[in-house]
Amino acid sequence: MKVRRVISMIFILLFCILAVLPVAFGFINSFMSEDEIQNRYTAQVTEENRKDYISGNIHFVRIGIIPDEASVEQYVHFLLKDPTYLRFFWNSVLIVVPVLIGQCLLSPLAAFGFENLRWRGKEALFFFYVVIMLMPMQLLMVPNFIVASWLNIRNSSLAVILPAMFHPFGVFLIRQQMKGFPVDVLDAARLEGAGEFYVYRKIVRPNLNSVVTAMLVLLFADNWNIVDQAVVFLNKPYSRPLSAMLNQIMNENASMFFAVSSFYLLPAVFVFLYGQKFLVEGIALSTLKL
């Protein structure tokens, strides 16, 4: 048993290293100088990379873990000198925050309606909810594009925000936890004359905080990294989130890529550090029974 445990720990450690290595690589490289990044990672041929890394008119990439000379000029340029990248960052915030607020308000209420209210066809509708949740995002973009045209919100962040606000994942996750909620408590409140919204607001919703927080953490990760939706619905580059612009930044100004991507990673790190307990607890409380 001890040998198996040691082997298991070794595999877990290796997987952790593989997961953390790209993040650590990008963060450390964000402290390289602009000239060093140009010499190491771009196609530009300079005097410094010509002698050892030239092949025709191309020099080879020289990956480095430790900078030759540590510098914060990437961050100074990103945060103080050029507001372009910060604008893309705030575009991401302005997309994610309304989505999370909408999901926090709508998903628990919709899940309560599916689980506790009696009306014809709710299980059939919920089945389609689950089917939509399992569909690839690219398949749903065509109907979303058509509806956005009908609503005249193409080239607007609403075309990205509204479909995400009504994504069925939150309803599915929260309803599964509601299946374990004691029905007798709800019936007793109704016998005392409480209406359905009062039952939801005073009894059900306060007991959903863990699973709602878990839902918000997962949805944050999903919407913080959107690319395809932004490229399809937002034709003006300055209105796109930073996640959709990282590739362009790498191609046009590689010296800023590592600092921008490291800064963009910080909100996700803070969200997961804060929400990891709720994430584990919320998913554990969800029985995941259809």
C-alpha cells in the first residue's frame, strides 16, 4: 500500500508540475526586457540572435526560464504608458460581470421553478435544457447570431452577454442540489400561507449560497476566456475582450505578451483561491441526479 501511495503521489506531483509550468514560464518571462523578448521569441533578426540562431533569414526561438536581466518595463508600459491593453482588460470585465450577475439572479429562480412548481411539460423543457448544455458552443453560435440580428444587437457586447446569462448550466447544477432539499419544510411554509416567491426568497435561496458560488466560479472561468463569441459578434477590435486579443498582441507586439497575459491571469487566480472551498462544497452538495 505504501508503494502504491508513493507512486500515486509521484504521478500527482508530475501532473501538478506540468499544469503549473506554463503559467510559471509566462510569469517569469514577463520580467524580461523588450530587447530580450525580441531576440528570443520573435522572427526579427538582430545582431544578438544572428550569430548563434540564424538559419537563412530566420533565427530559432531560444526559450529561457530565467531572464538575462530582470526588468519591469513590460508592466510599466502595459499599466502606465499604453492604455490600449487595459481597455481590452476592462472590456473583459464589462462582459463577465453582467453575465455573473444575471446568472446569480436567474439560475436559482429558474431551478426553483423546475424543481418545486408543478406545471405541464417542465421535465420535457428541462430535458432540452440539458441537451442545449451538452451542445458545442460553435453549434449554438449560428442561432445566436440570427437572434442577435433580429434584436439589432450585433456588434454589441449584449450579443455575447445575453446568451451567457441564460446558459442552462447554472440551472442544471442548482436544481440537482434542490433535489435533496426537505420538501416538508416547504410544505409547512405553504400551509402557513407563504407564497412561492416568499418560500424561495426566505427558505430556499439562503441555502443555495455554496452551489451558487461554485456556479459563479465555473462560469467566470468559462466567460473570462471567451474568444470565438467575441470574434464573431464584435467586429470592432477595440470593443473585444483581452482574451480575444492575446494572439494579435503576440503577433504585433510580442514584447508585451507575457506581461499582458500574466496580468490577465490574476483575476482568475483570485477567484479560484477565494471560491475553491465553495466549489468543492457546492459540487459535493449537488447530487447530480436527473
